Amino acid sequence: MNNLGYLATIGGVAFYEHPEFGDEAPVQYMLDGKLCDTPFWDLQDPEEIKDWIANLVYSKRSIVGVIANE
């Protein structure tokens, strides 16, 4: 994996640019040590992103170890 382009942490989740395609791909997050796509191409609306995170947790998908402080 190339260098991770850290973008921000929102709702306890760290977000990154795609290591190969940069901003030509959806924003990524880390799950079980692997980068996964989000539905977002930018992080301009933190409230929308927090809602997306809450939906992941509610739907029983696990974002391991990143929401411990919420």
C-alpha cells in the first residue's frame, strides 16, 4: 500500500484518500486494517458523514476500535 493520505477524523473515524487514485476515487476509511470505500467524494458535510457512521453501526457493520470515544 502506498502512503496513506490522511484527510480528517469525523465521529471517531479516520478518513483517507485512495492510496493509488487519490481524489479520483471515493474517500476511504479503515476497517480491520483494510481501506474501504465510502459513498463520499469529499468531506464537506461532517453531519452527513456522522449520520452515515451511525447507520453503519446501527446496521451491525463494525468499524473496529474507532468509535470508542463517542
